[in-house]
Amino acid sequence: MCTVSLIARKNGYVLAMNRDEKLSRVAGLPPSKRMIQGRTIISPSEPGGGTWIAVNDAGVTFALINWYAIKTKVKTDFVSRGKVVNAVYALDSPGSATEALENLPLEKINPFRVIGIFPETNEVVQWQWNLKKLVCKKHRWRAQQWISSGFDEPAAQRVRSRTFQKALNHKSAGTLAWLRRLHCSHTPQSGPFSTCMHRADAATVSYTEIAVSPNTATMVHHVGAPCQFQLNAES
């Protein structure tokens, strides 16, 4: 259950992610910086060591969302999807990421989608695993969004996508302030389909924002639903 929004720019990008989880789930840990395979990585993490989003010093971001539309699940001896981003977060090309994902024990990992943003070549790549086949899809370098929901994924995709497309018509579209407002949004109403998601048993539990320019890559991370804290509305 997540919403990932990308604003692609001429010389970099900004990406925001609302992480939606059951309220009973153990909270994630704040971002930390580490050196992996000669690259500096910044990412929050699960207590078990996995993560759902990371950026490296090449400006490459990887973000993981579940794929609830695929109903088949691993029944026993499964491997956490949190290990998926760990396998690729030090890499800087779609080809090397594909190879790393193919080397995972995929048959033990539940369906997922991984989004990779590669600013050096202006590539946006999505890998999809449905327990049968790993598919790599390339997307255009433009503003776009990915959505998952364990409540009703098709409906969440329709409603949130409609909110996103309508917001793109606003005169401030593409600014950081605009992106933050979008991820705080309760349009059309606060509930399971709003971008800032709220249900009795689940909610948006964190907001992560990555900004990449030719010389810098930064991450902002807040624990809790975005509507509960004041984001600095910088443009």
C-alpha cells in the first residue's frame, strides 16, 4: 500500500513516497547513510534490515511497492520483499539492476514492483514480479505515479491517478510545494483511496522525499501521516 510520485526535470528529479501499512506493523527506522560496494546509500529500513526506498550517490533511486493485484502468494519459506531494494540500491544502470533482481530467490518472494530512476540517462524503469516472470518495463522521462493498495488496488489506482492528473493542471505543478501538497491530500475524501491514506486498521505511516540534481542527492523522511505534520513548502 503506497503511492510513489515522480517529477522528472531537465537536470534531475524529485520523487515522493507515501508508505501505507497496517497500524499493527512495527515502525520502520529513520534513514541512515552507509557505504555499500563503493557507493554511499541513504535509506530508511525495516528492523530486519530491508528497505522500501533508497538513493545512492549516483543519484539513482529504487522504490518498492507491493503488487496486490496478483493474488498468488508464497505459501511457505518466503523471503521478505524488503530484501529486494537491498539487492540493487548500490547499482547505477538498469542492466545491472535486472541482473541483480534475476539472481534473487524470486520464487520465495511475493509479487512486487520496483521503480528505478536513472538521471544520468534519463531512464525510468519498472520491474514487475508476479511469481511467474520478472518483466522489465521502460517509461518516459516525465511526471508519473505508481500506486498499490491491499484494500482495493484497482479502485485506489483510479482515484489517486485522477487526483494526480487533476493536480498536474495546477499552475504550481512540478514544484516541491505542489508535490508535498499532493502527498498530504485527502481528495476526494479521507479514506482508503486518498493519497494520504486512512483506514481503521491501516494508514500512511511515513513520507519520504528524494531530490536529485547534477551534484547532489538528498532525502527527507517523516514518520507518520503527511497530514499530521507541517512540510516546509519550498518551491
